[in-house]
Amino acid sequence: MNVDFKGYGENVATFICDSSLEAGNFVKMKENYTVCAATSGSEVIGYCIGVRDGYAAVQLSGYIEAKASAKIALGLTGISVSSADTVSSSTSAGKHLVVYSDDSTVGFIL
């Protein structure tokens, strides 16, 4: 039996996006109904799973695996964006349930 969290509680919404956003980027709000690629220090609010014709499909909840700048502690851990597609541990950021972590990858529940 394999352990798999993909599909757990997924919730995806469509937003307008600017040209900086790519699938695999974490997002932040830019203006009304519009998201852009998150920058260093941003809270993790969503993960872009697709972009087409100026619109982005943004996963707002559920499990994701992403690049990590370093190993992140398991359990409820503060996570912030360190670049558009990478996260890091943060004592001031919102907490997420981290269920997998190694030196370059983290799996957590949004």
C-alpha cells in the first residue's frame, strides 16, 4: 500500500492573472480578483496549477508538494514563500500541516 495525499480536500478557483504567473508558482493577491506570482516573504495563500488566456487555476486547499529551500519541520509549521516556486520555514507565517520534508521538497496541507 502506498501513502498518498493528492486529492485530499482540494479546492481550486479561477482568478485573473498577470503575465508573471506560471503553473507551479505560489500566488498572492495583486488587485481585485487578480493574482500574481508570490514574492519572498509572502504568506502561502494558494498554488497555481494552470494558466491559460489570462486566467489562473489556483489551488486554495488540499495537499501539495513543492520545492523547499531547506528541510522544514514536520507537524504544524509556519511556511512562507522564498521565491515564486519555493517555500521555507518561518516563525511569523501562517501554519500548515507538514507531512513530508527532505532537504529540497516539502509536502503540506494548504
